[in-house]
Amino acid sequence: MPNILCIGQAGRLQYEALVFMASFNRFHTDDTFRVFIAEPQPSPLWPDDPRMSDHVREQLIAMGAEILPFESEVFGASYPYGNKIEALRLLPKNEPFIFFDTDTLFTGSLSDVPFDFDKPSASQRCEGTWPIPDLYGPGYHEIWASLYRKFKLPFKSSIDEAQPVEYWRRYLYFNAGFFYFNDPHRFHDLFLKYATEIRDNPPDELDGQAMFPWLDQIALPLVIHKLGGSREALPTGFLDGQITCHYRALPLLYARESQAVIDILEEVIAPNKIKKVVKEYEPFRRMVYQGRGMKLRAIITEDDLLKPEEKLRKKIKNRKFWLR
């Protein structure tokens, strides 16, 4: 079975890691999976200490997590999302892995997911956040084609011909909230190479396009395509569905997820040994323990849930419910 990896560091992520582990243990009661939490260490790339608090780290270990300290060599504070790229090298070589963003809640068992680790894939619960083509071009096709050309990858086979030309879903694109493969070191090497080369020497077609925070999601489709993966490699409805929920922010969880997901969240962080630590973080304290999340849920309409996430976030912020 695969190794599980997420990132834990000072601030929000260490508390999300506690919720991650609490929900993981709710549905995984044996030693089938090993859960690794990678923790960046102080280094010149971090102006502040990125390590978790001692009592949080101790609680995670007590819950069965294995902490993997690592020193950032490439990204650090300038691009914290790069932690997920650099940390892959810490996992056992030639063993399948699944990376999850720490803001993931388990709602079922990974044993029920039909993975084929020889064919990597990633989360398709995403919107067309990158690129944002200019009115006069280049368009989606030219931008993505330039990246495949840069790394000498076949472009045509990555296209979903069922989707309209210049519609973002026609082009391979994922959310980096989870991804998997049969060897973390091969994945790391390609991911790091593509991300740094895009950052340092992007094709001309990317002029005017925002690199941050999208760099990992720009490089990820290229990695998956190079390694023989695809959008169809994992049937829909498992991850980011019945087995996991990538909530990203607590207000979004309460606004748009099912009541069953909310019930699991509130159940797994109710025990006192978890509660006394998690409530240190204001969003969990106010949204979960003080009931503000359910007050938010009461003002969300079906029409709100049909709108792009950006508009949903705006409503939450306008009503003073946004906490992260």
C-alpha cells in the first residue's frame, strides 16, 4: 500500500495536520498505511522558524504520524507551495505514494480507492485558474503548447478533444491538492525540474501570466503526462468525493460541503486531547467550536453554490465569515 505525505509547519498547516490525522485515523485503524508529515527546518530560505510547535508535533506523533524534517534547498518562504515538491525526496524510493494537501479531511478509507500507481493522476476538483489569456492572445492553446514544446513532450495526446477549442478543460490541468505515483523520487526530479525551469526561464507565451501561486499547478500536468498518467487514470468520485474532501478553508467547507462532511469534521476533533490543541487556532475555534460555521451555512443559497468559487469567497468575506 502507498505511503501518505503531507506538509506540517508553523501556523495554519500544523493545526490542519492534526485534523488530517484525526480524520485519517477515523477510517484507517490498522498499520496498512504509513503517514509522513514533512516539516521544513530553519534555513536561509526561511526568515522565520517554519517548524511546528513542540506540543503539536508530539500530538501528531502520538496519533501515528512520522515526522520528516527537511531543509528547503530551492523554494522556502518565497514559494511555500514548493514544500510539496521538495519533500517528495524524503519518501522511500520505489514505493508508491500519495501526496495530500494538509487541508484534506478523510471521509472514507483509501483501501477502497482503485489506484493504479503506474499511471499517475491528480485532483480534478478545480476551476480554470491558470492561465488567464489576454483578449488579444496568446490563448490557452498557444500557452500550453509552448510548455509542452519547452520540455519536448507530446502535446496533442494531452488534449481532451471532446472539449471546445480554447476552453480550459480541453487542456490537461489539475489541482495539486493530491497526486500520486509509484516512485516519489522520479516524480520529485521531474516536478522540481519543470517548476524551476518555468519559474526561471518561461516561454515567451507566458509573458503577463501570473506564476504565483500557480507554479505547482502549471508544472504538475507536464509531470503527470511525462510519466504516462492522465485525467482518466483514477475514476471520479473517490478522492475529492466519497473518500476525501479537500476543503481548503473552513468557511468553504461549511458553505459548500455536505452535512456528512461537517459531521465527520466535528466528530474527529471533539475529543479533549485534540480539542485543546486545535482550538488554539482561531478559525477552528470560532468556526467549529463556537458554531460560527453553521451560521455561515445558513446564509448560503443553492444559487451561491452554482457560482464560481471566487464569487462564493466574496460573499463569505462580505458577510464577515472569512477566517483562515
